[in-house]
Amino acid sequence: MTIRKMRTELGDTQSEFAARYNIPFRTIQNWETEVRKPPEYIIELLRQRVRADLANRRTVNLPEYCPEKRTLPKRSDFIGSLSWLKAVQACLGDDIVFALDQALMCQGNFGGRSDEYSVWVYGNDAVTDYNGVIVIGNRVSPYDVESKNGFRYTNLSRTISDAFANESILDMQGVTEAVSRYYYSNNEKFDGISVAPEYQERFERLAREAIEYYKTKR
């Protein structure tokens, strides 16, 4: 797999790919134009990291507002999160799979925020024509997807893994609240939640935070 193919599979620009893997922008340009050839061990290392990021997409930066892009319905104009998501889905299309905070709303585990701006999805990159939309992957395993009320969204385990992958730019309140609700509605157990081995230690910390989250509110 060439460097260009790796980059395009992620949907990154050259500068985004360079930032994602901490490689000088000029180096990426030289590799893609074949001015220079990357060492084989670098290609293999990048192949492994790209494969991991495609399976559990990491986003480097939150998108900034662009006046040339279209605008989604405002969360504050709707009484409930589901009615807002219906309006958002009408703009983005039925093919999207809601992820992260929006998946938690679909699950009924998080009410969202009145000033919600970011919308996390799996789907076609074309939906980023709308401000606030963040595509964390073009595809997601159907085994990680649930359907309800006309929505498709990642299940709780996949949502948690996606949250850890994007933690540097994600407000973790929604995930913490969701895991806390799950714990107290599941006989104070985390049975049924499964995360990748590399996130197990981080999940144990989240679990402790989640137990405390609602303990003071009960």
C-alpha cells in the first residue's frame, strides 16, 4: 500500500496525515511524488497504524466554523435530543451512523447539551459540508451498530472505544455519564461492556469515575 493510498483511505489531506503521525509535511509530499522513497520499515509501521486508525478512527483536530459550509439545525431550537437528531439526520442522510455523544443520545444514556455543536458520525466524507460534522470513519462493523427510532448508532462498547481514541479532543462528560447510568441500572455491574485490550486500563479509570459520578446525585 502506498503512502497516498494510506492517506486517502483515512480521508486526510497531506497536512492532516503529517500531523496525525508526526511526519514533516514536506516528507509526505516527497514520498507521494516519489521524489524520495520511504524505508520499508516505515511503510510497514504506517500500514499498521493506519489499519488501527481505520478500525478505531482517531480525529486530530475539531473542525473550525467555515462560513462557506452549510449549517445544521441548532440543538437549542428543539425540546429533546432525539427530535434534534431527526432534523440532523434529515440533512446528513439515512446512511450515517451516529457516534460518540450522538450515539449516547440515541441509546438514551446521555441527554446532550443545549449548545451542542459537534456531530460525530461514521459515513461519507461529503457530510462534512456541514459545519460541526466530524466523520470518525467511513465504515464501521455492523456488529458494533444498533438501530432504534429510525437511527443507526454505535453500541455502548464501540462508543467507549471511540471515545478513548478521540479523548484528546472530546469532552468525556457524556461517556462518563453514560457509563455511570449503565452501572447503576445494571445492578452495579459493568457486565456486557467490552473494550479493546489497549483500552482496558483506561476503562478501569473511567469505571471508577463513573461510579462516583452519580453517587453524589442519587
